[in-house]
Amino acid sequence: MNNTQLHLHNLQLLVKEAGSMAELARRCGYYNSASLSQIKRRLEQQIEDENGRGIRPSLLAKLEAGMGKRKGWMNREHDPEEEQRRKEAAAKQKQTLLKDIESVEALKIHPLTHAKETLLHLENLSLFYGEKKVCSELSFDIRNGDRVILRGKNGSGKSTLIRKILGEEIRSSGKLEKAPGLLISYISQDTSHLRGSLTEHC
């Protein structure tokens, strides 16, 4: 497709998009459509001329600006049906990002499975914060699929117990055994130190 054919084709697309030659002329700052109609006729007459120069650059810029096209739009081939399909696909993709803010999705947790049935075993475990005993003689097991809640007053040792399970050096007595290779996801109450991606903390 030579310049004349390309410019004629794209001019026709702009006329179709604007609704009429008169509306296209108005959007591009012309008082009437005679000039654009004359240019269209000239392009039609020169359509087979391989040396045809098409529309001059200053008018191309006016057409592009008037119809909100990017610079250089008139010098590229366009398939209206393909462009429409792309617009619809983009709109559909954006629609999937929209959420109904009045509905609440259920929280779903998908824990990893472990070869060992017992993931955590505590037997007569007591924990100390300094010289103060914060937990006394805890005994329980956590197995594959279990969901456990820690409930207690402030200072009763909930966070201390979790930190002990995570492997922090905390003074204790009794027994705490974890399944070998157990992966634990944990978000601290203090998140100011977190860096990197989610996968590094999960």
C-alpha cells in the first residue's frame, strides 16, 4: 500500500468515525468540508500512482489531533475490526478487575501438607520473659489440617509462644518438637522491618 492508498484509507476511517466529512472538518478546525472533500478526490485520482505523496504532513497532524489519534496514526495501516476486538478485550479485562465493594469474599487458607501427621508437639512447656514465667506447662499437639486459635489476656505469653515455635531463643523448660522441614508462614505484629516479595515471607 503506497502513501496515497494508505492516507485515503485512513481518511475514510476518520470520516466513518466522525460520522460525516462535515463533522470531521469541524473537529479539525475547518469552517466547511470542501477542502477535505477536495483532498479526498485528489487521493482517489492518484490512488494508482506509486509516487503519490498523499496528504501533506501539516494536514495529517491536524487530522490526528482533531480525532484524538496519536502522532503518526495516519501513516500506519489499521484494521477497524481488529482494533474493535482489542478494545473489547481490554474493556473485558478491566471489568474483571472491578469488585463489588458491598460483598465480602470468604478468606481461604490453603496450607501445605507434610509427610508427618504431627506438625508440632508441646509437652509441659513453660516460657519465661526475663525472670517472669509467662506460660506454664503447656501440652498439646498440632496435626495436619488443624486450625488453632490462641486466646488470652495481654502479657499472657501468646506472642512469646509463637516466637518460640518460630525458633527464637527464648528461655523455656519442657519439650517442644517440630516436624522436620516444617515451613511456617508468619507475619509479625511489627511489620516495619519487612522487605522484599511476599514469597520471601510465606
